[in-house]
Amino acid sequence: MECRKISHNSPSPRKGRARKIGRSELKLYHEDRLAALGTMAAGIAHELNQPLNTIRVVTDGFLFGRAEGWPLDPEELFEGLEMISRQVARMDKVIRNIRNFAREERGAGGESVTANEAVENVFSMIGRQIEAHGIRVEKDLDPELPPMRATLNELEQVVMNLIVNARQALDDNPRDPKRLWIRTGSRDGAVRIEVSDNGGGIPDDLLEKIFDPFFTTKAAGKGTGLGLSISQSIVGRFGGRIEVRNNPDGGATFVVVAPAGGEEP
């Protein structure tokens, strides 16, 4: 009777499937981040164009003065250099935020981060684009907000998805004025991030479905139906959840609730 050798180094079919699912999930997360950035590409270009224009104005002014034979004022020169340095730092911050947001790696255990940092990083990338859509942004960020156990670029992805959804809702159901407001705070040991708009809101019969994978109320070509599902999954790994409600005066509010310090809320 022939005996088969069992290799303990070979992965079981179940483990192989789990790894395959894990790779597919990671790919979806990565593609969703890139899709969000692609949607807001014009805003990112605007964020970089403004400091570039400032640098050009300052440098062209000095070059023109040299061509005209103007005397060089050292104080004016150093003021110009300080302005250029500030604008370079601003562009560096935007580029670093974009790189961090788009990177594929995900932290296994998370890190101590603040929701305010995630919100500010997202607005550094897409804030100008939101304003270009005629949307009035109101931020109310709690300066005493406790940290949470999360991965910063994934938390940014959640905030990005919610803000992009609000912007699209306001484009589809314009109000005058169009408003988007975001608040952070804490209650009962949990950090809260609220993203609200005064758009058209969500039909009551769809409120329980919007977190389902591939479910979308957007027109064809305007959404994959994965953004909210992925966001809910990310927040779930932080030990939290996303809640949604319609506002009395129109529009919707999404609330990220996650434990402060990594403990269950």
C-alpha cells in the first residue's frame, strides 16, 4: 500500500483561499483610494498651482529688477526667499499627503492618530476643489479630541469618501447656498466624525442598503458602489461603525464612531 507524504509547509486550500481574498480586498482598498484621488484631481492641481504661481511672481520680480538695473534690497530679497520657502513647504505637505493616501500598505495594529489630522490632510488635498464647486465648507474640529487607534491613511480614505459623496450629492441636488460641514468630537469614550450636507438626502427605504457592496444611487459611470462598503469595513477594523441619518432641513449626515484609545465604545 502506497503512503502519501503530507507536506506541512504547503498551505491548505482554505488558507490559500483566505490569502487570495485578502489580496483581492487589498486591491479594492487601493483602487478605491486612487479613484477618489482621480475624482478630485482638478482640486489637487489647484492646490499645487497656487504656490507655484506665488513662487513664479516672486522670482520673476527679482529677475525683472536685475534686468532693469534696480538696486538689490537685502531685506526685500530675504522676504521673497521666506515666501518661497513657505510655498515649497505647502506643496511638500500636499504631495506627502497624496503619497501617504495612495500607498497600498496597511498597518496591522494601527497607530495613535487624531481624527482632526485626517480631516485636515484630506482638505489639504481636495479643499480647493470643494470650493470650486461653489460649496461652503464649515469645519468645527474639537481641539481637545482624544486620539484613536487607527491607520492614518485608511482614516483619510474614509473621510475622503464621505466628503466626495457629499460633494456629489450637492452637485446632483443643488441648494443655494450649498453647504458641507464636518465636525469632530467625543462622547462616551468614542471619537465622532460627522460629515453633513444640505443636498437631496437619502430615501428612507435605501438607508439600510447604502453600505451594501456595489449598491449605488448614482448615475451609471459616477460610482462603483464600493466606497461606503469599504469605509464601513475600515472603521469596523478600528472597532467602530458608520451611522447615517437624513437631516431635518435636507441632506444627509454620516457619523464615524470609533473608540478613543483603541477600546471598544
